[in-house]
Amino acid sequence: MILFCGFDGTLHRAGMDDEFQQNLDAIKRWREAGNKFVLITGRGLASVKRGFPQFAEYTDYLICDNGSVCYGENGALFEYCFGREVVDKVVSYVQSLPEGKEVEYICYSDGEEFSEAKDKQTKLRLCTRENDLADKIWKKLEEHFQGLSGVRFYPGHNIIPPRTPFIKYEHHSLVDVAPEGAGKEKALGRLAALFPDEPCYVVGDGFNDYDMLAAYDGFVMDSARPEMVEKFKEDHRVPTVSALIKRLMGNIFSAEQLVIVRDIERQLCVRASGLPATFYTDGATDATVFSLGWKYLVKMTDAMAVRTQKEFLSRVPEVVFQKLLCSNESLGYECF
């Protein structure tokens, strides 16, 4: 299994040091069980190193700058950039706005932060004092550059200010400008494609996480802004990363059972492996029976029994017995 996790507001919440340590302990158990952990953040590499200097001890991969760059053990796996001409266009427009006079800028290139544009950057960050001001600038950028290919815009609130000599500490709201090929959901998909047999889980809290969470049936933090939380069902809201890991690791299947769960996902086009499992051993049957999140009931048995029961159920009204959703004789199971 692979868990993709945001940093600010998700893995780490300001002033919650005990919770952060509990999350790290849970990640350690998660990886010791053979799973992978990916930190996926709007921060640049330099900022991650400042805020989470021990990140390499807990992560298999690091995705930075809203999906613009992905780092593995041997450096960058992939990277999306735009040139200084994009920076010039965006900065020039923002400075022409009445709201743009107090905006400050950071350019991100090769994992470092700069006050001026380079030949290529993975991100441009516009820093402001107020959340409302950041939102206003973001909306104007979206409208003004709607026809400009090559960029995407993300607002952010109450971030940890970068400790750089060219940004004031009180500038805690932002608009990130990222390359068009970026996006957390795109980076996640590209990395997940390297592990096609691994179930992927996602947790985040910010608006720059929404596309990723929506695309991958993700989990949102309870502490996210209300308008973000309300977009997700109750069973996809979590209080902490450690609580989510505990929940995911509760689904301990054997190799044979995991193959069956993945076949159910393929046949029904659902994600069943993320649902809490309950195994039944009442002695009434020799088959292995388990439920998945009270949505699916799985019965493991031999091929002849699957064939016989499938034929029987096809001849009786659905209201009499549970509905057979799918089955596989070669794998020896039925899913109701």
C-alpha cells in the first residue's frame, strides 16, 4: 500500500508537537509493514528541509511545489518548470493591481528559493498578509490568465512563512503559480503508475489537495476549512494521520485474500481495499467470509460451489437473497 500525505495542516499542525510525533511513529510502523509513504506538499525542498529536517527517515518519495517535482532516493524523478517570461508576466500583472503593492515574491528553482526569476522555476509564490487578499489576487489571476497556457494557480491560507531574508514574517497567505504539467493529482498518478499493483491512499486538508483527494477517493482532515470538509462524506474524514494509518493497517489480508479484494475492485470499479474488514468465524460454514465496510460481503469457497450458487441465485428473485455483485470461479469467491 502507498499513502500520499500532505504536510502543513495534515501530517504537521502548528502547535501540535505530540500529535506530530504520534504521526511519525505511525509512519514508522506503516513502512516496517512493507508499505510506502509519500509526502506531497506545496512547499519547496528547501522549506521541507527547514520544517521537517528528518523527512528522509520517514518518506520513500517527496513531491514538492504542488506536484512540480518528485524526489526519490537518487534525486529528482521528474520535474515541471516554466521560464522567467512567465514570472515577468505574472509579477507585472500583480504589481498593476491596487492589491498588489504589498505582495512579495519567491522563485523556486533546483530545490532552492530566490528573490528573482531564474531560467527555469518549479514554482512562483506570491506572499501576502491577509487570506482575503490572497483569495482576491488568486481570482484575478485565474480570470486574467485564463487563456495563458503553461500555468496553474493555487491559494493558501495561514502557512508557515518561509524564513528567507526577502520575505516578511507576517506574510502568511499566498498564491502559488505552478507549471501547467504540475498538480498534486498528476504527480500522484505518475508516481503510482510505477506501482500498479499497490493500492493508493491519500490524505490532505488544503484547497491545493482537493483535485488529488477527489481523483483518488481521498481522506480529508477534520481540521480543514469547513467548506473543504463538507465536500467529503463522513467516512472519508479523519482526525489525524496516525488514526488513518491505524484504520488502513486494520485491513490485514492474506496474499490470497488481497488478490480477491483487488479483483472485486476491478470488476465493480470501486476501491474496496480501503474499507474496514470484518471476518466472520461462527462455525456455520467452512468458507472464509468477511465484510468490507458493511458494503460488501465476500465468501471464499471452491470453484464448484461458486458455480452452483451463482446458478441457483440466477433462478430466484433478488429480494429473497443478498444480491450477487460479482464472482470469480478461478479465484474461488463470491461478492454480495
